[in-house]
Amino acid sequence: MAKFNMFITFLVLPFYWIRSQFLRRFGTQDKIDKEMKMYSRHYLGFRRKKVIQHGTQPDPDVPCLYVSNHQSHNDIFIALGAINRPFRFVAKKELFESKVTGTFMKMSKSYPLDREDARESLLLLRNVVKDVNAGHTAFAFPEGTRSYKSDMLPFKDGLFSMFRKADVPIVVMYIKESYNELQKDFHVYFSDPIQPETFKPLKGQELSELIFEVMNQLKDKAYA
């Protein structure tokens, strides 16, 4: 069934790709935001799955930094369906260079992270913090790649060396078993927002450890 679902997804992809090309050039930001939400509804709706949320998110008008575990390709669509506001992904630059995903990433004004160039990564993350402080919301997978398991891989501490400079709350997410296509629905657990006054005094590695601990607490809640 999973292979069939992916076959249908790639079969209809040109339709969405053409729409994204048009919206990227001529669409308003409101239409682009609605398009991104539509991807989640269509992708998950075809699979007859819902996103079940646990916990409360901040008011949609409050800009945030969201961080989540990363288990499978489903996570992008789950995040789009779960988060209660438009947001921009912090994602590996290869997704922006791909003919399949590049247009979608650029349309959403997401951030291409070059994991092979520390200086470019630093400049990009500095821009992320600048944007969230100006009122946007960003989303990142601190593991940097998919784990395909319930436990998290080690975090990329450099991400948090910049995120600690943000003036907005950090919201931690845990997505339960997105790699398991047999489950009926996808469950997403949200932490209480971690306020800037809590994380700004921390060093990057200390903030990384705090986020890892909070995400593990959400994981324990998911399997309780």
C-alpha cells in the first residue's frame, strides 16, 4: 500500500508543480500559505489519515521557532497540517536544487541549509533569527536527517547556537511513528512554549540538550 500511495503521489505531482510555478511568480502570500496547507490535506487525505494534536500551541499571531523529530518523508506534510500558522522550513539545500521539490521550497520562502559549509550555514541561520524576530515563523528538524525510529538521533548543536538569539518562543514537537504507514492517524505532541528569558542565557549546546530533553518527555507521553 505504501508503494502504491507513493506511485499515485508522483503521478499527480506535475499538477501541483505547475500550480507552484505559477504561485511562486504571481501568487499573493495568502494564496501561497493556503497552497502549502492544501498539500497536507491532499497528501494525508488520500491516505485516509488525520493529524491528531496533543498539547496547545501559542496564538497563531505569535511568531515562533518550531523544532521536531524527523522519522520519515511524511513529517513535512504532518507539520504543515499540525502547525497553526504559515511557516518556513529550515531544510538541506539539496531539496532546493531538486527538480521535484525545489519549486515548492522556494515558493514557501524556506531556508536552504548547506551542511557542508559552516560559514554559509551560520549566515543562513542568522537570517532565520532575523526573520522570526521580524514576525515570521520557522521550523527545523535538529536531527538533520530521518531516523526511521522512535528515538531521536543526536542533534546538530550549531542550529541552537543561533536559535538562542531569537526573541520568540521555541515550541518543541514530537511526531509519533510517522514511518509507520499502518497506523490509522498521525499523532503530534506539542510542548509548552519555551520563552526567550529561559533559553537566552544558555549556550548553544545547553539549549540543544534542553530541547532534546523536552522532546524525550513528549516521546514518553506519546508512549505512556
